[in-house]
Amino acid sequence: MKKIEFALWSILFLGCSNVSKKDNGKISIESQIDAISNDNTDGNIRIDVSKKYDEKKISIQNISNISYISLETNDDFLWRGNVKGITESYILGGDNKTGDILLFDRNGKSVKKINHKGNGAQEYTSFITIVPDEDNAEIFVNDNFKKKIFVYDFDGTYKRVLNYPSGGMFYRIYDFDDKYLIGYDKRNNEILNKFVIFSKQNGSVKKEITLSQKVKISERFRYKSKNGGMVVVATEIYPLMKSGNDFVLSDISCDTIYKMNKNMEYAPYIVRDPSICNMEKSAFLFYILETDQYLFANTVTKEFDMDKQEGYPSVSLMYDKKIKQIYEVHFYNSDYINMKELEIGPEAISFFSVLDNVCVVRLDPISLIDDYENGNLKGELKKIASTLKEDDNDVLMVIRFK
């Protein structure tokens, strides 16, 4: 659960609604009927978010290839931010507080530190998303405060700036292809939201998917604190996710999750039961990733204990495409003697541009040193932990699903 005092981003695609296409390249939702049947003949993956599925424990090593990357630590590369991107050659780290953008090679060696934080015309004030485009040797820095996307090369040289298309509010942007970015425009307190595909060169809009509905489910709770102030608590939501060369579009208010290909064609992909509109206590469904055999998803129940300051319980699900079965899945890392459970949620993928079927888990050095000293590690992870100091940069666990 994450507690915030800002409005979080969400999306609308289809739930208690119907879809119509327009010839101008825009898509809108117009009516209030369910466009997806409740039988199992539609060919979509169907997930019952109210059901208790059989549990299955899986070693992450059995379904993926694991590599550990110890990020180099020196006076210029002290990093306590987040992973912002992974390409074939680079790992990008970003620290929004300092404005540092750190480039490491895939072995964890420091390459370049970029910092253009400031109020100038070629500077960002903050960032949420950083999109690396290795093919064009460019980095797109999404400044939500200025409503601009600043473009630099991999040496940190300023190249250009893109204004947010149509004056939107883009909390997340992703690399769509060699010419375009894709983002979700979420304007607070508005029902009308949209996905936008726009030019990397000048920000011109290639395509909009406009979404509207009369009934909207919120992920937030509002309550008064003891000092009388208004507090907002919410869970993170994941409207736009990468799936190989495709993108997955979803919304907590909607019953259908869509997949869109590089030709900008979309189709229903996952259908949830029961309808979000019919649930007394909302349960949200989030796509995580898909491999040749499995699809991984998360459910999050909208409940929060104000006194304990905890809530939004989540369940990890795995759909086995070969046998068409859904399980509640618990991953564990067999590089720990005690088979430490490993949480893999959408946050391991959604906040940065990654390679296909890859997610990243950060391992802090203090915990690794403690596990090493207690004899709880083995293999490559044990070897790395034996060299760590408490103030070193994180170790990244890169998981590439088979």
C-alpha cells in the first residue's frame, strides 16, 4: 500500500460500457452496456477476482533466467533512486530528489551522470518517467511539473523539448516505436481521459484513444486526520503496460483489458468477473506480464484500516496457458537457503522502460550483508554479498522470463 496526498493516475477503457470506432483515428466509449459477454466463448482470458484459487509455490529460477548486477559505487555514483530503464547496453537510474540520471553498463559499471535539474529552458524540475531510446541514442525525461518532455543524448547534451500534447497530464510515457512515444493522459477530476501516441521529434499527435464513461470507480479513500486535515490514501494503478511488442490498456473501472499492437490495432484481451460495477468492495485487476506459457496478474482489494494505516491487500495470480488454469502464485528465490519469498508486482515493470519479459527487483546491500553473515545465501548472490559495504549502491536482480 502506498499513501499519498495527490491524485493518482488511472485510465478508462471498457467496463460498464460499449466501444465505437471513429474514422478520424480516435476511439470513444459512448454507451453504458457491457460489450463483453459472460460466457467462455469469446476467446479471451477470464479471471474471477472474487475467487480463491489454489496456491502454487514456484522457484523463480525454474521459469526465468536470473542475473545479479552489483552497481558500481563511487563519489559520483551514489544512488538511492529508482531504476528508470534497461536497454541492451545500459541501466538507467534516476534520483528525483537530486535530479541525477545515472547510466551504468549492463555489468553495473558507471558510464555517465547527467543532471539538468533547474528552471532553465533546457532543464527539468523533476521527473517520473525516463525513457531510453538506444536506437536513436536519446533519453526522454518526463517533467510532469513543467508539462514537458526534455530530450538529451546519452552524453547528456540537450537536443530539444516536447510540450505535452493537447495540454495533457502524462504521469507515464513509454517508447512505442522508433518514431513515437505513447502516454496516458490523466487529467484529475475529469471523466474524459485518453491514451496518446505522439512524435518523438515534435510532439505532434499520431493517434488518440479517447475514453469516457458515466460510472467511475476510484482507487482512493479520503478521511479526516486527527488534526482535521484531509488525507488521501490510494494504491498505485497501472493503466499502461508493455507486453512484448504490444501494449496493454486497462482501467480499474472497467471489466475488459485490451491489447494494442504496433499497428495501433486493439482487441479485448482479458475479461474480469464479476463486473467491477457489481462489487460491494472493489477488487482491481492488474496485468503484469506474459510469457509463452504463463500470464501473470495481480488483484488488489480496495480496503484500508485507518487506525492501523494499512490496507489494499494484493494477490498474485498466474494463468497457465497450456492447461488453462489459474493459480494464486507465490514465488521464491532459491538463491536464499530459506527460500525467501519474492514479490513481483506491476511496480517491478511499469515504472520504467524495460526489455521484453524482463522485470527488476532491487536488493539493498544492508539486507544482503545480513543474509550473508547469517549463512542464508548461495551461488552468485552469495559471492556478490561477500564484497558489499552498507553504503554501496543496490544490487539489481534482473529476471528474464522464459
